Amino acid sequence: MATYLIGDLQGCDDALARLLDAVRFEPARDRIIVLGDAVNRGAQSLAVLRRLIALGPAAECLLGNHDLHLLAVAHQLRRAHRSDTLQPILDAPDREDLLDWVRRRPLALFERGWLLVHAGVLPQWSVEQTLHLAGEVQSRLRGDDVAGLLADLFGNQPDCWDDALRGPERWRLVVNVLTRARYLDLRDGNARLEFHAKQHPDRAPDGLVPWFAAPARATAGVPVAFGHWSTLGLRWSHGTACLDSGCLWGGSLSALELGDAPPRWLRVHALPCARQREPMGFRND
């Protein structure tokens, strides 16, 4: 049995199908976990959702920022962006089943000793606290007032953690960390989220640090897998694995295979992808 952690799909169903064929994925034996952003920008978001749902317990998907954006657009809480490709989902006859499946996805998982998130974690959060905070938001997304919660989740403030945070401000920060984090600004002694810088760390603005390189990170002793950062690409750094290798932009779709025992306990698969979108001129949030 193998578990495959897969980077951002963003509506690239053909690439997912080819990757599953390449690794000889067997739903009765294996499992895939997509690290968020299953949908949007690529042309096959509807097919991606239907494929993942059809796999049943053999497939899981974290919530990414684009997946949450889909829910907000569906509830008429956000306007669609020019670069969105969500309309086939919104027009589908099984729309409500698809949206219900999406809102019930986790924001964080702990799998075979790995912490899994779409984007990042704050340096002061332990694995246990990360999972607990994710669970707080997950339980509300799965509740009766999903629209009320979604209405409060979007925005850039607060930008640093405080144990005293409660209600919408607390949930908004948790979601922003888990689905949008790339860089932190540590200059005032706080780990403040910085949402504008998206470039590779080699070209990072002064004063900004990738979240995984923050000093004294409480999750430093645990391997963390994430996506979201296509300019970072497939990368192992500071005990973390970035698996967003830019499938949408003509890079590759990457999977980290967690097997039962050596030599299959850890293996990377990267499948070249045809470009579906130009990297410039589109939102990258």
C-alpha cells in the first residue's frame, strides 16, 4: 500500500490521470492526498472533482485558497475573477453534491508522520495546535451556516497570531495561514503574514522569510508537505517538501510516494505537463 501526496492540480485532470497511470495507482490498495487547489484556472476542474469523488476513500484533498474561492463564488459572496474556470462546476446538474464534498475537505492532516497543509504553518504552532485550529474551521464549514462562515473568511487582517483571537478574526487568520502563507515578516518580533511577495526565496524582498525557514519553528521536527508556491517548485528545504511544481504553467505534476517500507518509503514522481495558462497576467493568490 502506498500513499501519494500530490501537488496543486488546479483543474488539470488529464495530468492527474496520467500520473495515476504512471505510478500504477490501485484504488483498492493505494491512496492519494491532493494538497489543495484541486480546482480553478485549468480547464478541467469539474472532471477533477468528479474523479476524486469517484475514488471514494482512496482519495482525499485538502482545502486550498482556490477551493475556498469556489465555495464563496457559489454562495455569491465573492465575484468570479477574470482567470477563473469555475463555471462548469456551478452549472453542473450535480453542483450541490460537488460543493458539499468540497466544503467537507480538511484544512490540515497528519498522515504517516507527515503534517500536510496547502500553504504553511506559523512558527509558534505545533502539529497538535495546527490540527486543532484547522479542526475549528472545518467543523464550521461542515455545519449549517457555511455561507455565514465564508462571509467572514476573506481579508488580510489580522496578520499575526494571538492566542486571544476569537471568532471570525481567529478563523480568518487560521485559513490565511493554512491556505495562503508564503512569506513572513519577522522584523517587529512577530511572525506577520506577507501576502504580496510570491517570488522564489532567492529573490525575496528584504526582511521577509519563507514560513518554513522561520527560526524556532515548532513543527521543525516533523516533515511537512505543502503546495501553493509554484515559483518555489518541487523542493525539499528545512524539513519540508513543496509539491507545487507548476503543472498549470507547463511545469510538472509532482507526487511524493509514502510507501510501507524501504526502498519505497519515500519516492518522488514528477510528470511533465502541457501549459494551460501563461504565468504572467493572472492572479496568484
